[in-house]
Amino acid sequence: MGNCCDRAASFFGPQKNTNVRVGLPAVCFVWQIAMVVLFGVFIRYDEESDTHWVEFRRENNITSDIENDFYFRYPSFQDVHVMIFVGFGFLMTFLKRYSYGGVGFNFLIAAFGLQWALLMQGWFHSLNPETGKITIGVESLINADFCCAGSLIAFGALLGKVSPVQTLVVALFGVTLFAVEEYIILDLLHCRDAGGSMVIHCFGGYYGLAISWVLYRPNLHLSKRFHGAVYHSDLFAMIGTLYLWMYWPSFNSAITDHGDGQHRTAINTYLALASSVLTTVAISSMSKKGGKLDMVHIQNATLAGGVAMGTAAEFMIQPYGALIVGFCVGIISTFGYLFVTPFLEKYLKLQDTCGVHNLHAVPGMLGGFIGAITAAAATEAVYGAEGLRNTFDFEGEFENRTPGTQGGFQAAGTCVNIWFILRFPIWADPGDDNCFDDEVYWELPEDEEIVPPVLEYNNHMIHKHQEM
Amino acid sequence: MGNCCDRAASFFGPQKNTNVRVGLPAVCFVWQIAMVVLFGVFIRYDEESDTHWVEFRRENNITSDIENDFYFRYPSFQDVHVMIFVGFGFLMTFLKRYSYGGVGFNFLIAAFGLQWALLMQGWFHSLNPETGKITIGVESLINADFCCAGSLIAFGALLGKVSPVQTLVVALFGVTLFAVEEYIILDLLHCRDAGGSMVIHCFGGYYGLAISWVLYRPNLHLSKRFHGAVYHSDLFAMIGTLYLWMYWPSFNSAITDHGDGQHRTAINTYLALASSVLTTVAISSMSKKGGKLDMVHIQNATLAGGVAMGTAAEFMIQPYGALIVGFCVGIISTFGYLFVTPFLEKYLKLQDTCGVHNLHAVPGMLGGFIGAITAAAATEAVYGAEGLRNTFDFEGEFENRTPGTQGGFQAAGTCVNIWFILRFPIWADPGDDNCFDDEVYWELPEDEEIVPPVLEYNNHMIHKHQEM
Amino acid sequence: MGNCCDRAASFFGPQKNTNVRVGLPAVCFVWQIAMVVLFGVFIRYDEESDTHWVEFRRENNITSDIENDFYFRYPSFQDVHVMIFVGFGFLMTFLKRYSYGGVGFNFLIAAFGLQWALLMQGWFHSLNPETGKITIGVESLINADFCCAGSLIAFGALLGKVSPVQTLVVALFGVTLFAVEEYIILDLLHCRDAGGSMVIHCFGGYYGLAISWVLYRPNLHLSKRFHGAVYHSDLFAMIGTLYLWMYWPSFNSAITDHGDGQHRTAINTYLALASSVLTTVAISSMSKKGGKLDMVHIQNATLAGGVAMGTAAEFMIQPYGALIVGFCVGIISTFGYLFVTPFLEKYLKLQDTCGVHNLHAVPGMLGGFIGAITAAAATEAVYGAEGLRNTFDFEGEFENRTPGTQGGFQAAGTCVNIWFILRFPIWADPGDDNCFDDEVYWELPEDEEIVPPVLEYNNHMIHKHQEM
């Protein structure tokens, strides 16, 4: 059987070496040691997490410990944390034989990514020029988790087709690019993007698609027997979906302004998500014989409302505005799964395992433009003079911006994301005939057979090929 | 085989049309558009989620953003949100072949229900007569989730026997009735019912049973091969159970008074739940050969303590009082699963898939009476003068109510729930022979066979019938 | 087959009686009634959860309800609660046929343990000598959950080998010993141990190992067919792992000082955990052919960073210090799974199902010493005069302690834990040939066969034995 397997593999291309016994430990050790050194040089506690807080409090007339930023943001931070590790992780367990890889590599990417993100974002946003230090607090942790999200979205497009070493490289470059792009959009263009429609979702989606395009596998059909779900793997994926769905209001509101800012953002996101569930169900049911629902749609497109509200959720888009956004992107995202993903694969050589194009790239881009429109439409009558200033941060050098100009910059920011298409080196990715298979990188328990044996399948493929 | 299947079906009754390809999308679209329009007309942000909060703060001498209601309630809101979607959703995955339906239709009902609830509850409780608007904040979101809970409980009784269109109808009527009943009990009778023993659980349970009675299926035994669990489906259900169990203190305390109110409610609920675990285990073990435990009991009756504390948790019932409540309802609920559910099915034609009668209806009703007794027993010595006033809201027109009178009204409120028995139109529900089967409404992956093939089973049934 | 089974069993030793139909209900009822009585005598609400809070607030010039301890600690409490029930519970579902037992008995132990913990910890730490009452609030609930954690860790070592009655006994003694040990370490020696490296993990680990040693089963290989995972049981276990991992920052910071204390603890724990993921992956990959990862390592050793930061997380260990701690214990813990567990089983007769020695006992002990070193190295220059006093609680009779002395006491405290080795009575544990099998204590659904039938296996064992 091994023989036959080999024959099949060599028939379609050179057999890939999937041994990562040297590469993976080396990368983990070296990079983690680098983190220790860089953290030693650069990273310290900020004034709210340092023991000097008691003096800081007195000096700034802060009446109570409860006004420490920790109490404003920690519950949201934990919700975001769950989204990153359980949400994204379990959403990627839907494949029948790549569930370990989905949740396990997600874990690995995020655990490395958040450390690197603290450094990269620190260098760009909060390096103190006097001390040469970056100080971190709970908001930094949230931002680091956000930054990982970009790479995890990209991983979604590559799921099952890359080696663990490659996933770490994806995270390294992803976090780096993220920090640059975020600096351009949020600092230079002074856009508002609390939930990261542009900065996180649009970026992550296109980053993943770009890599997927570079790594195009013409013979991926050789792994077709692994490329699907079984009954219980789809249920595991629903755990991921629901945690993403439920905690998305925390995701979008985690770093918005204290008070009404966080409050309003949570409400808008909650409503947009509810609305996209109904339109997703509607389109999914229309698309199948007998009106049956497709788990892929329910697992993914229901979340599009959260993605698309990432920019505008902080603004006074009004509850019905949020419902409209959810309504539209639910439809668009489901159509994406029905028509765009097959089209991309067939004509543009884009193999997008999780369909991040439909869930992140497109809704994220739309979210950017929705934010631009909402910003441009802002008036003092609706926001109040102070409210307008607070919401759009018209302070310092941006004091004299008008909502109209802000809208223009928001739109410009959205466009920046479409730049990021790139190539980079790759190692030890699996052959086309054992993609989507945990067997390659994980010790598996002996188990009931879930997939048809490789022998028969490959024989079958060979015969089919010979007939052609 | 299809032929044989048809024969079996036509033998026992006219074959049901389970095609929802027109009905489901139509309902989703039309209702969601209605939501958009109604939200546009009625719903706005309240003063704590509006950009004018900064002015409101100044005018009301609120010293810090942390006093925005968001920070009092948002962590509890998220816990409640998890209970609604993961708690109820996964609790209903226990059936071997209806797990998609359990978690998926739960998702659909709740996503629609919460929008409709914001409107219904708004019209009844917070419509501003001057502006004609309903203003919403985080407390409204919690109440909307609560309101959905009533319909989800009802869905538990119907699990596997209704079509997705019917579930949406159940939610539409359920939310409407809920809002009316809540208005009567909380506003007119001025009852206290923070965790909703009466308003949510008792109502939801009897509402579900009423529908189940209307929809009685004499030949449900034809779906018997699907009516049970497999090893891993029971584990998925335990996810639901544990999230409900852990977050129930947040459920009961989510909308109680700031400060000691939320604090005390959480403690009481925590204790009642712990206590009901032990008595559930005791009864479950006594009831089986060899003292084996039954997953159905562990998944459900352990939660009865939370249901039964819904009304009284806010009162000074004392920690030992909470333990006693949990002790008793754990026993009662487990006995319900052992004896009452089979009795109801056999003699009253009530088919209650999840046993909501034992987990919600009865413990909820008991919770109402426990609340009445605790209220009637309240004294100024225990509560303090101010504490008594705060806890029972003896203000405005209710200033002169005594605890005794309050107890009477609480008891009256509990009785109100027993009214709600009703009929309503139904479409596209599955035939008796394919209940509890995801095949009907979901695209299923090809998979290892979990259930005996329908062919053999139906053949067997036909022969059995012919022999009779 | 039953006959053959019996023969095999009697061949290797007297057949155990696994009937718990009398013992389990009796213990549950009697102990729960005892709880009710003892709570009635001793436990009341504290001033922050009592209706007199409104008066207390006024007397103590507390400006807002938000300063009620509930709002400082409740979100962390809920995270800890999830760790106890879902984290520990699902981590123990990895066995192919003992998942009900893992999550179910964990539920039972914790539900009883937390009640008993409120009493035991109350008697030792907060009994009011005047009133003879223990008053409880949200911090008591967290401490009760912590106290349960000790017994749940011990249960990890015993998983699959004890009866439910025994698990309750383990909890009864575990909680009692925990409270004594905690009193010695935290009160008498005045150690700081917020996240319980010493008090919880080191104690729990050695407590479990001690019991496992007492209960040594020479013929445990008879249950070998159940002693392993299947594909989906490992995924269920990953749910447990991720919840423990994500919420560990809340675990360690749940009862640290308001303000910077909670903030800093969360940051340090977050970083240590991230770091131990990478080194765990590195060692796991190095240890296997082809660099494949082992789920056992990923499920467990990634958590070692949280355990080892339990004591020092509150101190100014600095972000890079946290990374170093995680780096080292990730390696140590994974090596433990590779080499120490097999060694302990072979030479010391210690059967440690979940490997708590590697995840809790050793990292906990290391955490104690890391705390001692960090404390000894504390200076006023780094902490500030006030900060030093607050962090180490140098108040009252301990006013004149220096960091050096404190370090010595911390080290002494760690050593205290190594004392606890003990014996106690046991009932109704399963025979050696049906360990790790839910069949013994749970009603199981009819299901696809996951394990080879006992008949063949035992036949095979008998033949093998006879040949010897």
C-alpha cells in the first residue's frame, strides 16, 4: 500500500518531505529566545499595571481603583481572547481529518503572534523616545490579540495545505505587515477602525488569499477524500462559530472610548449579527434542493454582520442602520460561498479552504466603506459638538477636520489594504495528496476509520488518470 | 429503498412535504425587512449609549465613565448571551441525528427573537410617549435575550418535530406573549422576578407543552431509531449543560439592583445550583440498576436549582435557604424525568423531547411560590428599612405595600402563567417517520453510519404492523 | 462472554463490586443535608452582598455602587468558574470511553467541594469570633472554586480508577487539607500566593499522586484497551485545554489587589502562557518520528506557564521574566510527559492518568521557588515604597519584614507542601479490568463500537498469560 501510495504521489509530482522534526523545534526555540531578549530590552509595565499606580492615582486625582483601565477593558479582553483561541480555533475543526491541525496550529500561531505583536505595535505606536521602552497594559493585550486575528484569518485560507513552520512564517510576516498597515491607516490617515473591518478583516483576508495564490496546488484534488466534514466535525466547528458570533460585540467595543463609545459599539454589533443570521439562512435555504440548510453557510456567513460593523459600530449609525448592514452582508457573504469561491478556484487559482474571501475580505472591505459613509454623514445635530469631537478624535493636529474629510480619509484607508499582495519563502508543506490530513503532523489515536483508505482511493485516481 | 420508505410512510398517514425552499427564505426576508422598518421608526440609543452621554454625565454629576450602566451589566450580559446560544443550543444537541437542528434552529430562533423582543418589550415598558421612540441600552439587550429564552425553552419541548418555519412562528408568538405576560406580572402586579422563574421558565415550559399538545403525533414511534443519543452527542450536550450551570448566577443577577442586589443574587444562585447537583446524582443513581448515572438527568436536573432561584435569589433567603431550594428541586426535577415525562406522553398526549416540563415548567412554578414565601417573610429587622424598600421597589404608587401584600402579589403572578395554552397555524413539519433527523432540513456530510438504515427499520415496522 | 469475562477477572484477583446504588445516593444525601445544617448555623452574607450595603456605603463614604467588590471580581470569578467546570472537566474527556466520567465526576466533586470549601475556609480565615458567623461575598466564591481545584487536580491522577463515592471522599479530605495548608502558608507564614502555585497546584498534584500510590493497581494493563484517546475525544479535551489556557490570567489575578495588582498579574500570566506554548511544541515535535506533535503534550504542557506564574505573577517580575518562566516550564513539563510519567509508573508504582505530576506538581513547586526568588529580589527602587508595602502586604505584625525575609518565608511555604502524603478508606472502585470505562458507572447509549470487544481481548490476555 505504501508502494502504491508512493507511485501515485510520484505520478503527480515530486513527493514532499513533511518531516518538521528539525525545522519546527528550531524555529520555536530561536524565535522564543528572540522574544525573551527583545522583551528584556523594550517592554515594561505601563503606569496602570505598575506598582507605582498608587502614586499615579494620587497625582492624577483618580478617586478609585475601579478607574484603572483594567476594569473598563478586561472583560472585553477575555471575550476577544476566547474568540482568538476557541472561536477561530474551533471554526477550523470542520474538516474530517484536520481538526487537530485547525485548532492546534491556530493555537501555535496566536501564541507566537501575540508576543511579536506586542513588540511591533509597541515600536510603531507607543515607544517612549526618552526611555526607549514600550509600556504595556490591558489595551496592549487586546491590540496584540487583534493583530493575531489578521494572521489567523490568513491561516483560514491556507488550512490543511501548509506546514506548521510555514504557519509561523505566515504569522511573523502577517504581524509585521499588520503593524505597518495599522500605523498608516490609524496614525497617518487618522482613520477610526475600532473593530478592524479594514485593518484586521480586509487585510487578513487578502493576505491569506495572496499566499494561497502563491502556493497554488494544481493537484489538490488528490486530497479530496479529506476535503470535507463529518457529522461531529461540523458540530465542533459550530462551537467556534457561536463563540465568534456571541463575543463579536466585545471584539468591536474592546478598545473604543470609555462610556458611551463601548456601549454603543456593542449594541450596533449585536444587532448587525442578528440580522445577518436571518438573511444567511434565507439564501442558504434557497440555494439547495428541498430548501435544506448548508452548514458551511451557517458556520460562516452568519458572522459577516460583525465583520462589516467593525468600522462603523462606534458611530451613530442607529440601530436600524446596523440591521441593514447585517441584512446586506449576510446575503453577500452567502452568495460568496455559493458562487465566488468556486469561481476563484477555477479561474484565478485561488484555493481558499475556509472561504475567508467571503467572510473577511469582502465584508471587511464593505465595512470600511460603510464606515466612510457613516463618518461623512455625521452632523453636530446628531452627535452633539463634544460627541462629534470624542467619536472621531478631532484633537491635536486633526482638530479642524470635518466629518466630510474624515469620510474621505476612511475611504482612502480602506483602499490601502488592497495593496498587500506578496510572496515569501516556504518550507515543508505537505504534498498535494495528503493535504487536510492530521496524519502528517500529528500523532493520531487508532480509531474507527473515518475516511476511505488511501490505497483504494489512489488506485482509483490512477486508473482514472490512465483512462484520460 | 426509497420506494419501501414511501410505502411505509403512506401506510401510516399522508406523507408530509418537508420542502421549505420557499417558506423559509420568504419568512426570513419578510420578517427581517419588517424589523428594519420598525427599528427605523421606533428604536434609538438611550442616554448612556448615545454620544450625548458626555453632556448627560456632566448634568447629572456622574464622576466617571465607569458609572455607565455598561460596566455594571455588560459582563453579565455576555454570560447570558452565551447561555442563550451555546447553553441552550448545545444542550439540544443530545440527539444522535438532530444535533445540527438543535444548535442551528436555536441560533435562528434567538437571532430573530431578540430583535422582535427589543420592539415588544420596548412598546410595553419604555416607549417614550413624547418622542414615540424606544431607547435601548445594555439592559434592553439582556431583557431581549431573556425574552428569547422563553421561546427556546418551548423549542426544547418540540425539538425534532417541527420545521424551521414553525420554530420562527413559535418565536414570534412566544416573544409577543412573553411581553404581555411580563407587563402584567412585573408592571401591573409589581412582582419582582429578576431571574424569571415565573416570567421566563414557567411561561416557556407551559408554552412549549401547549404547542406540543396541539401538535401531538400518534405515530412518533416511527422515528424511534433517531430518538436517542450516541456517546459523543451526549458530550456535546454537556457543553450546553455546563455553560448554563456556570453562568446561571449571571442570568439571575443580570438585571437586579446595582451593588448588593447583583452580588447577593449571584451568591444565592451559585449555592442553589451546587446543591441540586448532589441530589440529582443521588436520585439518578438510585433509579438504575447498579447505581449507574443517567446522562439525561445530569444534563438537565442539575440546572433546576438555577430555575427555582429565579425569583427569590434577590431576596435575603440566606445561603442555607438557597441550598434547601436546590436540594428539593434537584429531587423533584429528576423524579420528573423518571416518572412524569413518560406519564405525560402516555396519558396526556404530551411529547416533550427535552423534558422542559421537569426542568423549566415545574421548577419555575415552584420558584414563583418560593419567591412569594420569601417576600412575605421579609422583615425590616433583616433587610433594614432602606434595604427593604430597595429590594422590593416600594416606591411611587407602591410605597405603602407591605412584604405580606407583596408575597400575595408574587403568588398571584405565578398563577397568571398557567393561563397560556393556545393553538396556532403550522406548516411543513416533518412526517412522523422522519422526526429527529437532520437529513430533512440540513445538508449532511457523508459519514460513518450512526443509525440503523431506514430500510430495514421500516420493513421491520411494516411486518410488525401486519402481524397485528 | 460474561462467563469468560468473569473467568478472566477472577484469574487476576477478586472481582470488585462496582455497584454504587446505595453508597452514592447515601453519601450525596447525607453530606448535602450536613451542608444545609452547617450553612444554617454559620454562613451569612457579608456587608457587600447584604441589603444593609446601602447603609455601609454611606458610613464608609463609598461614592458609588461600582466600588462594591462584585464589580472588581465578578468577571474574573466567572472565568475561574469556567476553568473549574469546563476547563478541568473537558480536559479529562480525552479517554475514548471515560469521557462521561471525566466531565461528570469533575462536576460532582466541584459542586460538593465548593460548599465544603466555603465552610472550611470560613472557619480558618473569616469566622467572626463575636457573632460566630462566617460572612461570604464574591471573593469567598472564588476561593471556594480555588479550593476545589486542588481536589480536581488530584482527581486527574486517579481518573478512571476510582468510584464516584471515592471521588467525593477525595474532595472531602482534599478540601479539608487544603484549608489547613492554606492557613499555614498564607496566614502563619504570611506568604503571597495569589494564583496558588504552592497552595493549589503543588498541593493538588502531590495529593493526587499520594492517593494514586496508595491505590496502586498491579494489573491495570487489563484495562489497556480503554486507556487511550480517539480522534474526537482528543478534540473535546482541547476545549478544556483552551479554556484553562485563556482564562488563566483571570485565575491568577482573581484575588490579587484591586488596581495595578490585578492588572499586572493578568499581563504576566498571559505572557508566560504564550511562551510555554512554543517550547512545548518544540519539545513535542523533537520527540517523535517525523516531528509529529503529540496531543497529550499540547493539551497539558502548554498550561505549565500559568501554573508556574501562580505565585510570582503579582510581583514586578517584568514581562521578559514571565516569558522566561514560561519558556522553562514548557520544556520541563513536556519532558515530564516523555520520561517522568513512564518512570514513575514503572519504578515507583505511581499511575498518573492525566500526568498531574508534570502539569501541576512540578511546575507548582517551581512556581513557589520562582515566587521566593522574585520576592527576595524586590527593591524599593523598582516597587516604590508604597508599592512594596501593598504588594507584599507588609502591614500589622508583618510591618517590618524585608523582601529578603519574605523570600525566605515564600521558600519555606513551598516546602510545606511536600508533607502531604496520606492514606484513607476507599469503597467500590472498579476492578483492574474495567478501569477507564464509562460502562461501569454510566448508562451508555447504544453506539458504534469504539473499543475492541472485551471477550476477544480477555481471551487474548488469558492465552498470553498461560503461555508465560
